[in-house]
Amino acid sequence: MRTTIRLKHIVVSIIITVIALSCSRKTRELTPEELLRKEAGVRRSVKLTNERVNQAQFFDQNGLKIEEHWYNPNGVIVTSRELKYDEKTLNLLKINWYKGRDINKSKHVFEYDNAGKLVSEETLTPFDDRRTIKYLYYENGIMVNKRMEGSKGSLRFVRHYSYDNGNIVEFREKNDDGELVNRQTYSFDDANNKIKEVWYYDKDHPVATKEHSYSAGRLAKTARYDENDELEYTIKYEYNLDGLLHFKRWTDSEGNILTENRYTYDYH
């Protein structure tokens, strides 16, 4: 099966090993603007896929993602979404999700304050299930917490963030009864790379841990451990000559390959 998708500016195709999305590379030289965007890595696509689904992402001239499609093995779009931005600030304004290409599933609307900080995110569905997330910040612009409310304004959860050296090192999530329902902690190295994530099912008991290692400043390996500190799986990352993600492989605790993703990038 061959699926070719073209867009005026940049096409990013994510290809899994069992199904190949064919792509062609232009032989012309890149413009200075394109080279700058290339150096900045704006074409990077890190969306998780699996062996049954192909995914393609499309970007505009500013490097902003404007469309995303998921395909079944027969090349049929099963899910898609489109993203809209403010022409001046380039802030994300709206995400529309679809079943296939045109059956509406949900809509996400984003609002910002005068300083450009996200203050609310509203989710609407065809079933009139409305959810709103409100964001609160310190005076220095760092987020204090985010609050999710249901369709009638009922509180679903409040997530409070803690920081160290500008990095989020913990968040605690409480429900409308004030009970702790989710807690995560994060550790960083001296280069501000995230090296550890821990999930807790209560205040003090971890249920899962992820450890990250880096090479040449890029994420090279992720290992996930269960609550008994036993290895569940490992993810290894490989990059192309441009420094963009090329392969992503999952292996089990014995080193057997579970799945593998391959990423390719085109310029138009």
C-alpha cells in the first residue's frame, strides 16, 4: 500500500515497520528560513503509534502543527484533528477532533490573558459533555495549579505544582472531597534533563517509575519499572543526521522487541 500526502509547506510522516508510508525528498536547496526551522527542530514529531496504526502530521510555514491523521492498515483515516492558531500571537486557539475526517468527536477551545498565558481550556462534545480546565499563575508567570470543572461547574480535580530551579518537581491532584488521587514527582540532572518520574497511588507508595538517560544532549533510553521495582519495558531512541528522532523501539524485560516506530521527514 502506498499513501502519499502533500501539503504546501512541511509534511511529517510517521511510519511503523509493518506498514510503510512512502515519502519523497525534494532535491532543491533549502531556503535560509527552512534551514533555520530545520536547525530549530520544528518538524519534530514524537507522537506514539503502534503496529496497527500509521500517523501523519502536517505543519505550516511557522512550524506549527495544523493537521494530524491516524490510518488503519488499509490506509483509511480512522481519526483526525485540525488545529487553529491566532495569526498574530500564534497561540493555539482551537483543536477539532473527528472520527474519520468529518464526523465531529470533540472540540477544545483555548483562552489566554493579555500576557499570552493560557488561562482556560474548554472541551465540548456532541453529547454536551462540557469540561473546563482553568489555570492559575504566580506573579512571575509560573503555574500554581490547574482546576478541572464538569459541565455544571462541579469540581473534578485540582492539580497543584511544586518547583525547583524552574522545573516542576511534583504535582498533587485532589478531588472535590480534598482527597489525594494522583501524585507524581520528577528529578532532573544538572543540564535540566528529566531523569526520573515516579507515580504514586497514595502519598508515599510508588506504583511505577520511569528513568531516562541521555546521549549528546538527546534522550537515548527510557526504562519503566513497576511498584516492585522490576523492569517492565525499555524504550530506546535513535536519531538521524539532522538530530531528529528516527527510530523508537520498545523491548520487554528480557530484551525482546515489542514494537518499533520509524520516523521520516520531508521538505516541500
